[in-house]
Amino acid sequence: MSKVVVAGVGMVPFRKPGASGNYIEMGAEAARLALADAGIGYELVQQAYAGYVYGDSACGQAALYPVGMTQIPIINVNNNCSTGSTALYLARQAVESGVVECAIALGFEQMQPGALGAVFNDRPAPMDGALALTAELNPEAVAAGVPMALLQFGGAGKEHMERYGTKLETFAKIRAKASRHAANNPLAVFRNLVTAEQVMQDKMMWPGVMTRLMACPPTCGAAAAILCTEAFARRHGLNSDVRVLAQSMTTDSPALYDDRSMIQVVGFDMAREAACQVYERAGVAPSDVQVVELHDCFAHNELLTYESLGLCPVGEAEKFVEDDDNTYGGKFVTNPSGGLLSKGHPLGATGLAQCYELTHQLRGTAGGTQVSGAKLALQHNLGLGGACVVTLYGRA
């Protein structure tokens, strides 16, 4: 098996719906930026994996043809919110196994304003079972008209509050931390600072459980990564400082239904298993990591993910936040980019935007978001339905 080098990364600024180019323009630009960062032409890429959620078949071809029409395989990927990291997972597999020496993973999304909704309403939805359980466990919120996406992650946060005494203010502090980090990221959609008090005073989407600022915004954007073997990097004189040390993708366990727990419904078991596999394969402990980009689609999920990734013991995430162990000067700098809450969440691009940030962190070129002395970086990207990808990067 070949060691996998992250030779180049590219990302366009994330924008609100209607303020960006279309998916072809964004995707092509992200790919060009990744190729330029690597210092190679598209003709050297042997396979492409293009991730997006909202789009017709062959959008990957449409986004990559302006970059080059070299007749290579282009595989289109859709795995809900973990789509970008799924494209990265497949590209990594192809390079590591020796099928190709160089591959590109590209993710993009052209989103509409407002909450996520179904596109195909004439057939069973993939998440019907989980959504039915969510409604059953939260009848009062359903009766009050809380949107389903908020219901799932808000319900998980509510369960953590009831089980461990976690306060609503703790989620507000996580959101405020995201804004402080994003203020230093020129590619983030929201760079304005908000305080925990302002988060608490924002519109209440679920009384006592969630305010509007605790949810990530719909976003348009694109990001890409060039992966290659060490031999390819040496032959072409490429930067091989950053490598994929371990990666795992998991799907749901029976706990999704058996535990009757909203924390399980939003992927806790998937994330914990993926993280354990990565730590074991790389021979490291969570405490060895310095910087983490995790899937904070809601502030509630960031808190839950501290525990599923082993950054703190189960039930102690509130203390983790109170001790500032989730930011600069603490144990782990989580989401230095601003995360999904402030950087934005264009579904197909999110996993590759995380790769972009962590690659620059390990190179020492992250600018205003730089984590001093970063040598190991952990990525967590979650898609309900479900799929979770955890990746560990290291500096050579």
C-alpha cells in the first residue's frame, strides 16, 4: 500500500445562495486552485471523484470539463453531508491501493436559501425510519412545527442537557467560539463576531433548546484536493509535507433504532467507531492531536462530537467548553476555520474544505487561523442516513 500525500488543495470563498457563481464555475475554480497549489497540470490526474448533493447526474463532468477533457474516469458521489469526504475517501483508496498514482477529489454545492428539503417526494425517503423515530421521541416539538433538521440535532442536544445537565449557554459559547475563529478566515461566509449573549438573544427556534445562530447557514462553495503517491510526488518535485495517516468510513449500527436515543440518531455511534478505527490504525491517541475540523452543522453536534471523537469523556463536554479546551490555548483547537457554523456548509464541499484547512495547518501556512506547532490533524465529516468519515493527517 502506498503512502498518500496531499499534494495540493484549493477552495473558493464560501458565499450565501445567490451571491456565488454556479456550481460549474465554483467547481472548476476549486480544481484549478488545487492543481496550481500542487504545481501540476490536469493531464497528470488519472481519476476524479466529484461530490455534490443537489444536482443532476454528471455534474462532476460539467465542473471538470472546463479544467480539462482528458477522458479519465470521473466518478460522481452523493453521500449527504459527508459527500466531500466520501470523494476524498475514494480518491485516497485509489491512490493507496496503487490503482492510480494521482487523483483529484472535488466537492461543490449550489444551494438554495432556507432549510434543507426533499427533492423527490413521490418515493420513500432514505431516512424515513430515522425521521419517524425522531418524531416519536419529540412529539411536543413536532406539534410546535420545529423543522425536522433542527428537530434531529436539537433533540440530541436536548437529550444531552437532560442526561448530563448541559446548559443552553454552553451551545451559545460554542457558536461564539466559531465566530472568533472565522474572523481570521477570509474564505468564511460569516466573519462577524458574535458573543454568547447575542447567540442566546437570537430568535428561538426551539424554546429552551436552540436559537437560530446555533444552526449553520445554507452556503454555496467548492473545494478540492490532489492526492498522490510518494513516488509521484518525488518524480514531479511536489510538496509531500502532508500525508493521510489513517482514514475510516462507517455507517449506522443497530443502536440507531435500538437505543431510542436522539444522540444515536445523529450519528454518535458512527463517529465513535470511525474515530476508534483511525486511532488504532495510526497508533495514536486523541491526546496526540493538536487541531480538529469537525462537523458542527449545529452547535449541539459540535458538543456531541467532542465526546464521540474521544476529545473528552462522555458527559464532560460542557466542562471541556468551560475550560476553553476547544480553542487556542486549550487541549485541541476545534474548527479554526470557523467550522460549518461560520465558514458555511455547502454540503458537497464541506469535507474538502476541512481538508483544505487542515492541510494548511500542517504546512504552517494557515495565516490568521494557524495553530502553533500543529503536527497531527483530525477531520470529522458526518452525513445522516448515514455515513461518517474520519481522517487523520500528519506532517512528514
